[in-house]
Amino acid sequence: MKIAVCPGSFDPVTYGHLDIITRGAHVFDKVIVAVLHNRNKQPLFSVEERVGLLEEVTKHIDNVEIDSFNGLLVDYVAKSQANVIIRGLRAVSDFEYEMQAASINRKLKSEVETFFMMTNNQYSYLSSSIVKEVAKYNAPVADLVPDIVEKALQEKYRQK
Ligand code: ADP
């Protein structure tokens, strides 16, 4: 069974993420979307909220599971009995960081392969940060994120 881990911050999940997850689920037997507990970034949504939104927007895809993890990605991948890391590539600017991450991960665990998927053109400039920037000023984000995520964003910024 080919199991892939799709790691990230998902703060919050966008149509760009969903596209990569959906396409990954066509290639692998199982895709585990893993939300990173990242202590360096100040997230808008808690890990539990991000997991909840991901569960909701992927519930129609049978072979996708949502989880969260701490620590080294390659350790999490091995623990999950996966052998592939899926990463999405948008602009050229993603490339340098992703190449570094893939080579360090290969050094740490050579049996884990990184699998890159090119973004769908329509999402090449879409990121969680852009979505938050737009939502913060109450502008519509309906083309960028699923409804439930748009509502969660409105609720967050209303509270703030
Ligand atoms: P990270 O902080 O690890 O980059 P993100 O939540 O920003 O976490 O992204 C998780 C994964 O989804 C990454 O592989 C990223 O490249 C990919 N991704 C994010 N947005 C898009 C998009 N619009 N199109 C394709 N892939 C994307």
C-alpha cells in the first residue's frame, strides 16, 4: 500500500491545498494530511481548528485522513508507515526552499521520497497568507477557500 503524507500549516486550508490533496489521493492508496504544530509561526487557527476544517472539506474523499504532528517530518512519515511526502509547487519562489527541505529529508531518511505536484494554474498565487490578508479587511474570499473556511475566517476576524 502506497501511503503519502501531505504536511503543512493549513492556516487555513485553501482551494490550492484541496487541489493538491485531491490529486494526490488519485495517485496514492492513502493520503495523510498532517498539520504541523509549528512553534515559529503565530497561527490564526489552532491546530484543532485547522484539523476540523480539513476534515470537513475532505470528507468526500475516502482515502484521505487528517492528523497533526510535532517534531521531525521524516519521523512522522516513518511512524505513519508512509514512504512519500507530497508537496505542492507554486511559483519559482517555492522551489529553493522545497529543494533544501527535500534534500535534508533524503539525508535523514533515504527511503522517504518527496513527490512534487505543480499547482493548478488558477491557484498559483493562492496562499493561506493572502487569504488571511483579504479576509481581514472583510473582502470576499469565496473563490479562494471553501464556504466553511470563509465562515470560519469571518468569525475569527469578528472576534478580533
Ligand atoms: P507550509 O508552511 O509547510 O508551506 P502550507 O500550508 O503553506 O504549509 O502548504 C502546505 C502544502 O501545500 C505545501 O506543499 C504547499 O506548497 C502546498 N500549497 C499551498 N498552497 C498551494 C497552492 N495554491 N497550489 C499548490 N500547492 C499549494
